[in-house]
Amino acid sequence: MHYPKAKRNLLSLAVASACTTFLVPAYAQEQTPATTANDSTTQPAVQQVTVTGFRAALATSLGLKRNSDGIVDGIVAADIGKFPDTNLAESLQRISGVSIDRSIGEGSKVTVRGVGPDFNMVLLNGRQMPTSNLGDLNGRAFDFANLASEAISQIQVYKTSRAETPTGGIGATLNVMTSRPLDVKGTQATVGVKGVYDTSMKHLPGDVKPSKSVTPEISGLYSTTSADGKFGVALSASYQERNLGYNQAAVPGGWRGPFRGDENNWGTLTGDSTAQNKPKPTDMYAVPQNLNYSMNGVERKRTNAQLTLQWEPVKELRTTLDYTYSENKIATRRNDVSAWFNFGKSDSTWTNGPVAAPLVYTEIINPATSDIAMGGGLFATKTQNKSLGFNADWKFSPDMRFEFDVHHSTAESMADSPWGSSSTLGTASFSRGTTTADFSNDFPVLSIQGADFVRAGQQVTGSVFQRGYMKGIVDQAQVKGRINIGEASNLKFGLGATDVSNRSAFSNNQRDDTWGGATKASDYPSSLWHQESLRQYFSKLSGSDNPNLFNTFYTFNFEEVRALAAKVTGKPELYQPKPDGVWDTDQRTKEKSKSLYLQFNTDWDTAMPQHTSLGLRYEKTDVTSSAQVLSATGISMSSANELNLIQGAPTFTTLTGAYNNLLPSLDYDIDLRSDIKLRASYGETIGRPRWDQIQGGQVLNSLVRVNGGTGSQGNPGLKPVKSKNFDLSLEWYYDKQSFLAMNFFKKNLEDYAGQSQITATPFNLPTPIGGKYWTQAQAATSCGNDAVCIRNYIFRNFNGQPGVTRGADDVNGNATGTLVGQPGDPIAQFQINSFSNQKEASLHGLEFNVQHMFGNTGFGVQANYTYVHSGLTYDNFKAGEQFALVGLSNSANLVGIYEDDKWSMRAAYNWRGEFLNSTFDSAGPNPQYTEPYGQLDISVSYNITPKLSVSFEGINVTDETSRSHGRNERMVDYATQTGPRWMAGLRYKF
């Protein structure tokens, strides 16, 4: 049994009573796991077990779970430099209650017990880590793709709260621990090499396919201690390359709506007398903004290194200095083909209501003069993480010890290409006639009539070059202490100061007056365009074999076409990003927190041994957010369905906020018998708002639609989400390596920052839609609401008048140019996304967990299932902004294991049920659901000698695809095809 039997003396009872009297009004908070004689409250130690294989690692993880206060799970390396999976997130998904988000086929972020990635705290050796991700719009979620697994010794997942842990983890606090040389005496070293082949890259056009089919992974770890055991050095390093691809069929512009069946918005039902199963007057329906097929080739390069120095001048004092570095480079080349709908006369077939989706949606276009859009993109980012820390652990006396820990850590993301972090060229052939989107299968099928690339050659239309920069910094100092009271009690205490800052800066260089054609098709030789067949890239998606698919499109090399466009337009400055340091928006936020905690732990010598841990944490935070954003001076209409802001001088604002929290916790466990433990916990935790939720300043999106614009602004006065957490667990440890467990949990959350929209008229910008020229054109013609017709009339009759600048006619004879809103025209309305503390939520669930080893046969099995439920779900039959819990899903794992002296084999299947991943799509307040997904991974290793082993691994070996949808399953958002990944390697242990 874990807790020693001890007689209750008067001193310990007195202290227990005093602490209980002091803490009872706040109830309780959680406790740290049991510690060894070398206890470190920043990096809690587990019992020292010599781990020589995967089964032994499972036994060590079981010991961590059994001997901890509260509900804790963990993963332990099977050997020095040998973690169970190639990716930390993919290891974490094997733990009950933990689900992962995947990016480019790898685990990246974690959801725990239905609580999304932003509300799970990730620590490195007990220290809060900064985050930075250009693709996440300033979230707080830690991206595990930045860390290689070779230097990791274990991960501890604390599902109940702990007084001594930095706040921020409502779902869980995850402590990633690296190797320490004085914990593994003597000299140890490993080196490993792997070859990686990702089959997804073979299903790509030549213009985006990575250059290498097989990529290397190289890793090494060296740890040694001096002869007297007082000094230790550990050095680890790894370098990994991975080339891959993914292909997506999507409606990236979002679903317009929802509308009622008795509305004629967007012309969807106007004149649609042949519509089949037309939405009923009370039904909701939506229509697609566009349909897009993209092929993406990705090159990922990741470098990790860590140096650790430890010195123990006397037995009572151990000091540690460590430096951790990681760099993750991701470069993506993209070609796509798409059709945008202008919501003119249409024909359609619909599903049944009450939320109706188009099974087939046809927009009637005659003559065939609309654009077949074929874009190319280059996205290149680099993220660097650096952390320098110092720790001193001083055993002042047998009953008292202190610890001091300080670190400076940064996470920085930036562009990694001369063309910025995100660059796009739009090209088109203006030969699109009547266009149909068939959504009846998983794969949406686009059909186009009249396409003629000879009559209407491909030419450059628009371009966007974006440069992004983000940096997070954490400076943290912690002082902790522990006093043993009598034989069976101890008091932990500590204080800390944490300064966290986040900066995000972006600039756009957008050619927004040329979507009808930046130049002439004749400016581009036909050799630039490379004919491709679309169907072959989506062979795994149901419906891709539809003969009606628009199957022929053209790809191109981004750099070649960009250089020619810059040359023939005579405006090279428009075909590159703005200089580094010249920002359109620059947002900087700082959080300064001070904390204090007390925690009293005691054992009770009763017939059934019991243990309690009572804690209280106080924390105060001040927030300062400054932002520099561009103002706007006007609105210019550059094409039939797009308008753009005319940007002015930047403006600068600073806003502040503050909050404080008192967070109690209580952990209780009782040994019902020597192998059965019952636990109960209560704790209060907070999850801080995302950075984009508290950033000052109002940002307007440069692209405006005919119905208005969009924008966003933060609220630095937001309070954190506060959660009251209840846990009950029954655990049966019926063998050294086997157990059964069932956990019940409930979380009551308040002050959730719901995303809401407000309608505003920033800068009082006049829009040409419905303005003087617009209404005159409608009165003088039969154009109605046909924007192309109206623009032709305006440019041909009002050219040279204020706001009207005509360009050359395009190849279809339509006038081009710009139309700028004038005084007296309608004032444009903008839908501004903002945030406020107005939401409450609750969720509860069950975790079932079994681990069984079949005696000495070498076989074993792990299985778990997590059920999560909340009444706060999205109402698909309701329009407008809603609050619902994002990321809530059931999940399951099944892992089969075999291990002997020579062989180690594992087959792991992970499944996650459907979940809401967003309450907004690109068109506005619409839900996005990720459909159920299951993946099988395998690994086999063979020990040639005690020192040399070979391995073979497969990821997604059954070649699964993924899909997301909107209010109706037929409203596809993204359907993605990737492929299996195979790895073969050698590992030598010195």
C-alpha cells in the first residue's frame, strides 16, 4: 500500500484541525503525487523503477496512477530516448478522456474530458510554456508537433486540480518531463535513425509534390554523471524531415444562411419552379458560397535539442540548469480549382427539413463567361521554442525542504519564405457556364458547362501576400516549500510570479482591383499551365468516380507565374509581401500574475487506510492590451461580388483589465482493501481567455461582400472561465501490471466567453451597393440585381465621375474597373465578432479503463472508453450567434501488446466520435462538425542484440479519410484524403 500506517499524534491532529478551520469555507483543491526522498514540487518524482521494456513502462505508469493524490494518468518512456509513439500527442490519445486534433496527419493539440485545447495547461518540467501558432489566431493551445519525443522521459496528466500547479488547465494539466542525468546514474547513450515514407505525397500534382519520397529522422541522447555522482550532463538532439500531401474537397467560403423556406435570399429559390422537394416555409436552408478542390504538398522539418547540467555539491542540495530548443518549419505548396456562386437564377434538389440542404444546386449561367478559378499558394512558417531554466532543491532538514525555480521561455512564429507566411495567386479562365454542385455523396461533385481553355485562356486575376508574426514569452519564478508534521502529515506552501506576453502582427499586400484579370491571357505562354486530371487525387472519397465531375484543370509553378505577373503588370511591388516590420495590425497583450498556495496532506491510520489533501490557491492577474490597426477611408468595388476596404493611417489603442481568484481543492482516497482504492475530489480551476479574445483594437477584414463587411475586436476585461470540478473514481489493481478503473466527472463552468456578433458602421464608410450610380443603372436597364450588368452600365455611362474608374474590358466584353462609394451612398454595415462573459455550461462523463497482462505470455491489452455529455449543444434550427461547447466528443482506444526478449509489437486503434469544432464558418455564425474518425497504428521492433534493435511502424495503416459538415450532413465543409505513413529504423544503445 502506498500510504504508511502511522499513529495519530496530538501535533498532527492539531495542525489538521487548524488547517481545516482555515480552509473549510473554500472547500478544497488537489494534491501532488507521492514523492521520493528527492522530492521536487516543480517536477514531481515517481517511484524509481528500472524500465527495460514497454510492459515495464506500463507498470511504472500504473504505479504513478495508483500512488498519486487525485486522478492522474501518465506515460513513461520504455527506455532512455524511447517514447511509445513518434508524436507526444499521439501517445496522449491512448489515455482515457484525452482526444487529439490532427494537423497534416499528425497529432497536434489535445482535448481532455470534452474541454478544448485552449483550456488545457501544458508544463515542461513543471513550468508554464508559451504558445505561438500562426494558424490558430492567437489561441493558448500548445502544439505538441513542435516537440520530438526522444528526450521525453514521461508525461503526467493531472485530471484533478492541484494547488501548486500554475492555473489554466480546466480539462487537465499536462506535465512533460525530460531526462535528468542524476536520476539515471552512470553513462547512457542512444542513437537512432529512421526512414519515413508518407504515401500521401504520391497522390499530388507535380507542381506541388515534394522533391523527396523518403525522408530521414536522426536522434541521439547522451547522459553521464561524475564518479562521485555529484555532477551530471545530459544532451539530446533530433532532426526530422517529413514530406506529405493532403487533398481536400471543400466549401471554404462557408454556407450562406440559414434562411427560412419562405425567403428568397440570394435568389436561391427565385424562379426555381423545377426545384425538387423545395424547403417548406418553416424549414431552414443554406446555400454554398463556393466549391473548391485543393491539392497540397507539405515539407516539414523539425529540430529539437536539450542540454541539462546538474550539480549536487552536498546531499541536501541539488541544482539544475537546462536549456530546451525546438524549431518546426512547415512549407506548403497548393494548387486548387473552384467555382464561386453569385446567387443568380438557380435550380436545385433538396433534402427533407427541418434543416434542408441542397443535394444538387445548379446556378444557371448563360453565356459561359464566369470564371473557372485555379489558384496557387505558397505557405511557409517557422516556429521556434526556447526555454532556459534554473532549479534549486534544498533539503534544509529531514522535515523541511525548499525549492526555487525560475525560467525564461519564448515561442516565436514567423514567415519562412521571401513571399511571406501565406501567399496566393488567383488565375482563371473566363469560360464557365451553368455550374452544378452535387452534395449527395461524401465527395461533393462540381460540374461546369461551356469550359473552353482555348477560347478563354488562363490568366492571373488576384493576389494576396501576407506576412505574419507571433511571439509568446513566459517569465516565471516559483518558491515552494514542504514541512513534515509528525509521522503522517505535511504542509506544502509556495508563491510565484508569472509574466506572460503575447504579440501578433500581420500585414497584407493584396491586389484587389484585378479579380477580373490583372493582365491578358496572351501575356502568359501556354507552357506555364500544366493539365491535370482531378479525379485521381480523391479516389478514397465516396462519389469521386461520378462521371459528371469537372475533371480537367491546370496547375502551375507559383514562383514562375508570380515573376511573370510582376513583370507584365509593371508593378512588382504588388507581388511580394510588405517589408518585415511594416505591419497593418500589431497587437500586444501582457498578463502579470501573482499567486500563493497552501496545501495540507495527511494519512489516517484507520481500519481502511485513508488520505486527504486540502489546498487553497490565490491568484491575481492584471491585463494590459495595446493594438495598432489600420483605419479605413472608403469601400471600392473591384468585381461583381467583391468589395475592398480603402485603408488609411494606422490607429493605436490601449485597454486594461484585472481579475483575482480563490481556488480551493480537496482530494480524498480510501483503500477499501489492499488492491481496491476509492477516490473523491473537488476542485476549482480557471481557464484564461484566448489571446485574440482579449486583444485591444478593432480589426476590419479587407474583403467586403455585397451584403456588408466583417471584423473583430477583443475585450481585455474578460474574466477567465471558472470551473467547479467533481470527480469520483473506483480502481482495482488486481495484478502488478493490470487494473480496472471507472471514473465519474462533472464540471460546472461559468463566465464562458461566448463569441457574439454586433452590427456596426465603423468609420461610416459609404458603399456603392445601392448608391446613386447603382440605383440609376437599375432604373435605366432591366439588370435587376445582376451586378455584372449594373457594373457594365455604370462604367460605360459614368466613367470619370467621382468614384468611377473604368479599366479595359475583359475577354468576355464585360467592363472592369473600380467603383468607390460616395457621400450620400448607403453606409456599409459590418458584422463585428467580439466576446463577453455571458455563458455558463456544464458537462459530465464516465471513463472506463482496463489494462491486462496475460501472465508471462508476453501478451497484453489496454482498452478505454470515455463518454462525455452536455446539454449545451448547438441548435441547428436556430439562426444567429450561439454558444455551445466545442470539442465535446466520446472517444475510445484499444491497444494490443506483445513483448518478449526479442520482439516488441503493438497495434493501437483510436476512435473519436463526432464533435462540434466551431460555431462559425467563413460565411458567419454556422456550426462545423467533425465526423467520427478512427485510426489504426502499428509498431514492431526486434532486438538483434541487447544493444541494437530494428523497428517498423505504420500510421493510419487502413488509409482513413476525414470529413466535416455544417447544419446538415450534406452541407460538407471539408472532405480530406491523406494516406498511410511508414517508418523503418535502427536504434543502438551504448
